[in-house]
Amino acid sequence: MDIKVKQEVPASLEPYIQQGSIVSFAPGRINLLGEHTDYNNGFVMPASIDKRMYFVLNPRTDNTIHLHSLDMDEEFSVEVKNLAKTKEKTWANYILGVVDGFINKGYDVNGFDAVFTGNIPIGAGVSSSAALECAVAVAINKYSKAGLDNKELALVAQKAEHNFAGVKCGIMDQFASIFGKEDTLIKLDCRTLQYEYKPLKLEGASLILFDSNVKHSLASSEYNIRRQQCEEGVAMVKKYVPLVDSLRDVSLEMLDNYVYPNNKTAYNRCRYVVEENQRVQQVAAFLEAGNLKAVGQKMFETHEGLRSLYEVSCEELDFLITAVRDNQDVLGARLMGGGFGGCTINLVKNEGVEDVISKVSESYYKQYKKELKVYPVSIGDGATVIKNG
């Protein structure tokens, strides 16, 4: 095996790598700011992280797709011609949906054996599902000789989540996993897919994830309900302002005039999104100026909006934010991801990292009798094929 490949992949995958294997990885992501704005055509500021999904594809001479999840110790097989969403092994849908995306674009995908594993915490809000989709997408792109560009790959992965996993997600997770660069944030316009790379200069500070150990499942409906409520708000405004197509076009004044009198819940959801888009623009400027204290304050504001307006927080996440809010070593914190569990992202001064982790872990266990999982994260590169045949 090539030394570079051996250095990149987990040891558990080595027995499956052979002559002709296509080996890829794709990272999970953090999102500094811009939560629940992507499917509202807004702005986000994600980055790919140093935790990844790894995918090994071995070609077959027939039309069988055989999948093996090392982490779950489960297998699934299907014929290419019978490709469809499965209820038997739901993890397989993230892979099958990507294959289906290539086939729908007119590319031939022959049978293959695939094995995958990862070190991304599942259900923690760092997009393990998008990472798997993107690792599959870059591998199938080589296998089928499709030659799709990165933007097309991100869109194929997003459609897999929509059509096979049943989650009407925005483009952010897949885009960050594909386009990520080391030590760099992506300021992404989710309407045009135009993006800017913003160097992340965390001089004297670190990003720490606190995993609440409360597992959420976005497909359990709340995510899609929030999306629907935002669309209802847009429809109310559009009656009076026909050029409005999404919350990206809506002002707070429009919400006050046309949504608040009719539907308070939709108003709250929409108000959060409009204000969050404003915060992303502000934080981009703060980062340019190196003002991490101001960045952190906006993170706290975002959490409050997610808690009180968008209502996707939960008791455990709120506890973790309260535990750090008055700590002088914590510049900012908020829930990250879809909500209803998962992680908080914390911007912590380097000199206080150990003390913050110790205090928060102790208080969290005392309150909930659950171990707090802690993940220091660094910003790594996006999805790539590390062995092509």
C-alpha cells in the first residue's frame, strides 16, 4: 500500500484496500455562525474539521452494490437496477442516494463493494451524514468517470439527503465538506453558491465542542416543520411584496407588518433567520479586524435566538451555555447543528481551556449524570480521493 494512503486511512480499513481500490475521505464540519439560514437562501460561515468519514470502493464485474459499515458492523446489498430507499438499514440510504444521483444525471455506475468508517461523532451536529455522502460522491465521481465539479458534487450529496434520508437540508453541510480548506472558514451565499474563503485567525483561542450526549434525529420531523414555518412566513410577505422569494429578501419591518399579525410562531422563526443573516455579515467584518470578543458575543446572541425564537434548543444545551456564559475565558458559545441535542461550539481562550473543560464537565455530570464528551477541533481540508485505482 502507498505510504501516503497508509498514513491517511484508519488501520481498520487497510485489509480492504487492494489493487484497483478507490479510497476517499470527507470531513465533518463546524459552523461558526449562520444556523438554519442555509435552506432559507441565507448566509453561513462553516469550516471542515479534522474528523472524517473514510470510504473504500472496490469495483465488481456484476451489478451488485455491497456495503459494509465497520462502525455498526452491518452489511447491506442491492442490485443497481433495484436501487431504492431502504428501511432495512437506514445508514445505507446516504450511500445509495448519492449513487442514485449519478445515475439520474445519466452516468453508468457499475456494481461495487464498499467499506466505510469514521471518527466523526454521530448525532453531535457536526454532519457525519454529509461527510459520508461527500466521501461517496468523490469516489463515485472517479469510479463512473463522471467528472463533476465540486459544486455539482455538493448538490448531488444534498439531493441524497433530501430524497433518500428524508431531510430537506440546505446546502451548507455538503458544501463545507467538499470545499473545506485548512485553517479557513467559508462565507457562503446559499442562494447563489458564491463563496469567499476567510482565514480563521484564532490567535490565543481554540474551538471546543461540548457534546451533550443527547442524540437528535432531524428526520423525526422538527427540522422539516421549521422549514415549512419559514416558507409560510415568506408566503405572507409575498402577498404584499411580490418580489420576495425567500427570507433572504425579507426585512424585520416586513415581518412586523405582514407576519406578526397573522402567525406569531412563523414570525418568531422568520425573525431569527433574518437576524442571523445580519449576524453572519457582522462576524465576517469582526474576523477581518481580529475582534474575537465581538465574534463571541454574536455567538451568544445566536444561541438565544435559537432558544427563544427558533426553539430548537433543549434543556441540556441551554445548561451548557449557561455554564460558560459568565466565564471570562469563554469568548462565545452556542448550540451548533440542527438542535434538539448534539454539541455546543465554544470559543475559549487557550489559557483557560483545561479549567473550562474541567468545570463544565463536572457540573454537567452532577446535573444529568452523563459524561460530557469534549472535542477540540481544528480546521482541515475538504473531501478528496487519496487513492484512485
